[in-house]
Amino acid sequence: MIDFPVQFLTGVFGIAFAALNFLVIPLYFIYSGPPPVRNVLTRIFISMFATTCLIIFLVGFRHSILQASADFEWLGTLCLTLGLAHAILLFVADSLQAGSVLGKTGLIDPTLIGSGAERTMILYGPMSRLLGFTFLLSAGTAILLTSVLPAWIGWFAFSIGIIQLAFIPTIFSTTDPTRFYSVNGWGIPIAGGFYLLWVLSASIALILIY
């Protein structure tokens, strides 16, 4: 039996992680040219809290796996480790993006080559997708082996993991943000959006199944 307070809080912070990120994504597309510095810093500010929520969700998810079956502690720890690596990567990428505009007087788009994107696009793109894929693969396996959540959420993790896997080779593609399959293209936030959708689904299930 899963500890109800931990399970509930895990779900709440998972929902908060998804909600904050769904709030951030549109901020990348509301300006046709370089955005104001305040826009860039606002999305980084929100993202910092979102990533913190992710860390709490990951710790709670590991706890839930162990409560469901202590025999799979290694798998729960693997999920936590991969998720924490992803969270640290996001913090570093956000820091680099914010550093591209802090102290600058003109308008800069840190998602474009020459304005700082070359320092972050691999972090936000292929590296993030790789960690997302391995986490979802581990989480889906843990769910199916321990029944900590309904089986469909485990299979859903595998499906979204395949989407993440498909975007890892963008490291060899173009740096054109207007293209779908590009290292910094608009396919990246779509892949990230599916990842958020899984966290949201798992979080709601954690709250509702007991």
C-alpha cells in the first residue's frame, strides 16, 4: 500500500510541474522577432519553479514504487537518478539562456544561433530527449512490474518514450528553428509537451486511484 500523503503530494507537484511548463511554452511564440528581456527572464523564472516541482515528483514517484514492491528498489532509484539528471540539465540550460540576455541593452533571441542558442540547443534538444526517453522507459517498466499505477500509464510511457527517442538524432540536423525536425526546431517543444502529458497523467492517477 502506498503512503497516501506522499502519493497525494507527488501527484500535486507533478500536476504543478506540467501546468507551469504548459504556461511557459506559449511565451516562446508570442513574439515574431527577438523577445523583450522580461519575456526571456519570465519564462526562466517560471521554469525554475517547474523544475523544482519535477524533483519533488521524482522523489515521490520512487517512494511509491518502493511502497508497491521493495524488490524493485533499483528500478525506482534508476527512475529517480535519470529524472534528477534531466532536472539538473534543465537548470543549466535555463541558466545559460538567461545569461544570454542579462546585462544586454538590445533585444536578443537566445533560441537563435549567434545569440546564445549554440550553448543550449543540445541541452534542450537531444540531451533532454535522451534523458526523457530513458526515464520513461524505466518508469514504464516499473509501473508494469509493480502495478504502482494502471498498466495503460506504463504503456503510455513507452509510447511517449519512442517520441523522445525519435528526436535524439536531431543533433545531426539543421539549426533552423522554423523547421520541425531540427536541433532547435518546433518539434522539440512538441516532444517535450508529450513528456509533460505523461507526468500529468501519472500525477492525476496517483491522486485518484486510492
